[in-house]
Amino acid sequence: MAAPGPIAARQRPPAGRLVLDHVAHFVPDMGFAERALGALGFVLTPLSEQSLRNEEGALVPAGSANRCVMLDSGYLEILTPIADTPNARLLRAALARHTGVHLIAFGTPSAEEEHARLAAHGFAPPPVVRLERTVDLEGAPALARFALARVAPETMPEGRMQFEEQITPECLWQPRYLGHSNGVTALRAACVVADDVAAASARLAHFAALLPRRCEKFVTL
């Protein structure tokens, strides 16, 4: 496998630095999303079906597929359910509320360490999730691998919040996917809309290990 280029290599942040890895849009119709994003000047990665490791370590279908808009810093994920699995049922439950952004992923160099921190701070996270999907890398199949530390869905009513370790960033941040005609190069911020801003920001600050800061009607982390 090719060594990560400079853009791919920096998607694994140093310990102690919080960065946005990606946000995920949940959609019921991937074809419509593809056409809309193409009209906005984005290049999308090919459709890729996801798999995960179960508790026995066997690779099983996750029941979801995605396409991504890769940026020099972070990316946008377009995610859709394609089967009847526990993971796909979670996606459909979210889609029943609305189509759009349901997930914010923070980058981490170690999902295991984030998992341990969340457990120590009372979040009772489920086991680390290990996702895999096959991609084309320089004309040959390669396995893109990720490790996720996240909390139970009911813990964060604002959406799915997780820490994501990019184990094989070179599989995603390929030069052919990074040039967008609209000039967009980075994911800089994500906004959470909440009825109770103080409660939501306190919960997110606890999750992310950051101090919240008031900015007029907003709170920033």
C-alpha cells in the first residue's frame, strides 16, 4: 500500500488536539444527493458499501453505503441505508426525523484511548466499532479502515457524536478526489442547533473535553 501523502498524513491529529474529521449527511436517495453535490461543484468518491467487525471479530455487512467529498482538511460523508441491519435501522430512524446532517466525527490518533476517557467520565460507551470498506487505490483494491469511539444514541439527542481514528487515511485522501471546481478545501466548523443551548453545550464540552465559551447567542467549543 502506498505511504500517506502529506494531506492524508495530517488527517491523524496529534494527541490532545481536537479536530473535525467529518460530518455525515444521512440521505434516502444517493442518486439525488450525487446530482445535487455535482451541481454544486463537488467531486464525489465512488459508492462504497461498509462492513464492520462483530463481537467475534468476523466481518459482516453494516447495511450502509457512502460517497464522500474529500477535502484538504476533513470531509463530507453522504450515508444511506441499503439493508436491514442494526446500523441501517439507526440510519432510518434518523431519516424519519429529517434528511441531512446527523453525525459529527472528531479526529483522534487513538479510538481506544478516547473510549477509555469516555468510560472514565461516565458515558458508558459501547465497544469500539471497527469499520472497513474496499476502495480503489492506484488501480488496485485496498481496505480503508476506521475505528470509532461513540456513545449510545440516547446520550446525545442532538445527533451522533463520535471520535474517529483514520487507520488508513491514504485510502481516502487520494489526489484525484481533492480538486473541487467550487474551490472548497476544508471543513472548518459544525453547528449544533438546540432548544437548550446551555445544556447541549455542557454535554458536548464534557464529551469533547473542552471548555465552552459564550459568544452572544451561541456557545463555541
